[in-house]
Amino acid sequence: MRPRVGHIGFINCLPLYYGLVKNGVLWDVELTKDTARELSRHLLECRLDIAPVPSIEYSRHWRELILLPNLSISCDGPVTSIFLVSKVPINDLHDRKIALTNTSRTSQVLLKIILEDKYHIAPTYFECPPNLDAMLLEADAALLIGDAALNIHYQPPTGLYAYDLGSEWKDLTGCKMVFAVWAARQSFARENPELVREVQHAFEASMSYSMSRIEQVAKAAARWEAFDADFLQAYFTTLQFGFDAEHQKGLKEYYRRAQALGHIDEVPQLTFLEV
């Protein structure tokens, strides 16, 4: 059987996808491309078997899922693709409106943690599609992720303040930040352990393949993106795709703070597939 596997449509997952293509793995899986938020829903509703899952969604469904080791989307400091863009300095956002992109609950909670724990402010939030101009018509600041946020880093807007949430998290905690993990449904993993291991190994090999050829990956991506190859290479090497002890420490700190502020009910266990 071909496992049904999810793939995030944002450019931050291109190194994974590139290696899958070059290594011929796509013949062995049924790939579905969508946002991480939608992919996690498909996974939980049994329309996918393995998928990248936003960190916040894993915390809410960890008893149904098992983590694939050595795979994540993370950063250690700047992430360059998750920004709070504001009309005023961040300290002045207390009681003001912030528009949250509707494409990432993990980043929504991350922003709330940073504003509550680091800046000790309580804005008013509302959710909307990620269009900066439209967001700032109704709000004093906007949370953007993915390609929309990369545009902020690539061409910083004049007259606005921009805050990289990876840097803000590092400054607050000293930890790495894990935005997404790869997981399988526990029921599928129990019934098909070797198949899940094969997919995990293929993903890991794909990422290793791409990162060892990152200049080539960036040049290929620049043909179709609004960003030049040097910018993309710097972005891909800023991101981290592993899931070692330091990544796990950072993820647990995120969960601890999210739970303390009432954003999740409990701190989940990190349960990994044995490989």
C-alpha cells in the first residue's frame, strides 16, 4: 500500500520536497499538499496517515499521534518567516487590536506567550486571512507567517515595526522553537510499523540530501519564487529540520508556557516512533 502523506505548501518545506523528488520517493507515497493546519485535520480525520503537524495541534491530540524522530521545522533565534508587523512599537500594543493570520495556530499562541510573558501586555486579537494591507486597516498590528512573512524580511515595509518571533522567543527563553513536527496516527503506526519507518527514513534522507546541496535547491526555487537564490539559501540554512534534545527542550518550554497561560489544557508527552 502507498501511505497517504501530507506536505506543507509553504516554501520552508521545499528542502524536504526537493529531496523526495530527486530520490524518487514520490512514487512510493500518495502526497497531499496543504497548510499544516489543514494537514493535521486530514490526519486526525483519517484522510492522511503521516503528516507534518503544527506543534500546538500535537499538544491537543498527542494521545492519537506518534512523532517521527529527527524531523521538525524549527529555529534557534531568527526564523525570518514569522513576523509581527506593527504600526507602533511592540510595547505600545496593550489594549490595541492585533490581526492574527488564520493559517497558523502555533504562531498565534507563540505571539500571545511572548506578549504576555516578555512584554506583559494584553492586546485584543482577531483572526483573518493573511493580507497585510487588509489586516492593518482594522488592526494596529498583524501576525504573518510563511511566504507572506518572508516578504517582510525580503523588503521591510517603511513606516512599520517588524518583530521576528523566533528572535523574540530566543530572547525570552534561551530555547530553540519548534513550529511543526512530523507525526503518524498511532493506529496506522501500530498496523504498519515498517511502512512508517520507511517513510521516516525517506524523509530524513531527503532532508539530508537537500541540505548538502542547499545552493542548488535555492537556485531551483528562485526560478519560481519572488526571492533571489542568495536570500533563499540564507533562509533555508536559518531554519532547522532536526529534532534533537535541545529542540525537544524548547518544545516542552513552549508547551509549559502555553499551559500556564491557559492556551492548552495539559503539557503533552513526546512519544516517538522507534526506528
